[in-house]
Amino acid sequence: MLIGVPRGINHDEHRVALPPTSVRDLVDHGHQVVVESGAGAGIGMYDDDYTQAGATILPTAAAVYAQAGMIVKVKELQAVEFPLLRAGQLLFTYLHLAPDAEQTAKLLKSGVIAIGYETVTGPNHSLPLLSPMSEVAGRMAVQAAAHHLQSSSGGAGLLLGGVPGTPAAKVTIIGGGVAGTEAAKMALG
């Protein structure tokens, strides 16, 4: 299969769906991989890293979508990407379709076969692709909260963990799933 990796264009998106090590694994298993130039820059991986892993670098997202039978992304498509899809093409990415009727309708209209990472289940109904991202989200939530507690950010000037003689901030976490559990671990730390 010819697998395509476009650069992420969502706001503040720096991740890439496949690092060079994953590209190497796919190539070693007989697949071809095309990567949009600059797709890995946000994680410190550059075109040469992908070329050395066996990928072909293409200059634009349009070129990647035109050649690839399967598109692998990190986040849902943006408006400019929908016209690049074609019927029968596979799309593998986080989709989060439940609250997004517009995206759902566009995907249906395109004829693409879309698989959301968040729907992939493992043994015992585990979510092997969603759980790691939820861990990151839970940990980042506490970092973001600590940032917003700083007086320079308009907060109350509290250190999340406190210091001797100063009380620690009080933390409330709503939800006890993967993200909530990781947030609790970080807040306790």
C-alpha cells in the first residue's frame, strides 16, 4: 500500500502521524510511504530523516493526497483538505465525529473510508490509540493550570505545589478516566 503523511495544519499542531522509525517499519513490510516536506519538523525530524527511513518526500499536501491510497494524520481534516480526498481512499486519524456533524457529512460525501484512532479497540475493549493521548492530555492539563495560576498570567500567584509556609493550590479534577487519572497523578506530584 502507498501510505501518505501530510503535514499537520491544525492550529498549534506540531505532531506528525508517523515518525521515521514507523516509516522504516512500514517500508520493511513492503509498503511505500510518501511524506509532505516539513511534516516532521515539529518533532525535530526532517526530510532527510524520512528519506533515510525509506520515504519519498513530496512538496505539497495535494501531492501526498493525490498519490496515497491511505492518508495518516494526527488530527481531523481542515476545510482545505476535504477537496483533496477521493472516493475509496483510506483516512486514519483522530476524527472525534460525535460533536461534528459537518465533518461527518463531508467525509460521507467524499466517499473516503475514515477510521478514527479513538474508535480502535484492543483486548478487553481497551483503546490503545486513544489512551496514550488521554495520558498526555491529563498531564498537560495540570501544566496549563499551573501556568494560569501565575500572577503573570492573570492568576492568583499560587504555586501549584506550594512552598514551605505557603499553602498549595487546591485542585479539582472532574472525571476519573485516563485523562483524569493522569491529571490527579501530576497534581499530587
